[in-house]
Amino acid sequence: MEIIGPLQLRVMHHIWENGACTVHDVHATLNAVPEAPKLAYTTILTVMRNLARRNILNQKPAGRSHVFSPEITEDEYKQSLLMQICEDFFSGDADRMIEILNKSKAGQVS
């Protein structure tokens, strides 16, 4: 699975936390964050449609709008992402990846 971008991740966090919702729901919630930049409805719509095309969200008609629900859980996404990083940067050596993470956590990585 490909890495999703920062705005896509904000959308997914909302959906993972709240379950199936409409573009309006996500748009209202993301724009309610005080310090965050305001986003156009069409921007959120495009992001959610792109996530649906990538099979990360499921899109179903509901009257005049569409309801989007997650196709994968947050843990499934994280696991897939970590496995991809492990393959790309550590040739599949999870022990080496964990070693680097532990060094970084301890402030030992230069």
C-alpha cells in the first residue's frame, strides 16, 4: 500500500474514529480545528474520492450525497506501511529497523 498524504491522513483519522460519514461531516470537522487552514468542500470531496479509487475508502450513494467508510482499519494501514518501510529501507530486516528505532528513541542515532 502506498503512503497517503497529510490531508488524506487527517480525513482517514476522522473516519477511523467516527465510522462511515459524508464529505459534509468530514469537511465540517476538519474546518472546526482552530489553527488548521480552512479547506474547500471540493478539496475534501476530491481527497475522499481519491481514497475510494485507491480502495482505502468505500463510497456508496445515500440520497443526494455519498457515504464513505473505511476499507481498511487504522492498524491494517499502519502494519502495511511499516512492512513497506521495512522492505524499502531495511531489506526486510525488521530487527534492524527496530534497532534503529530504539536508538532513535534513546537519542543515539547520528
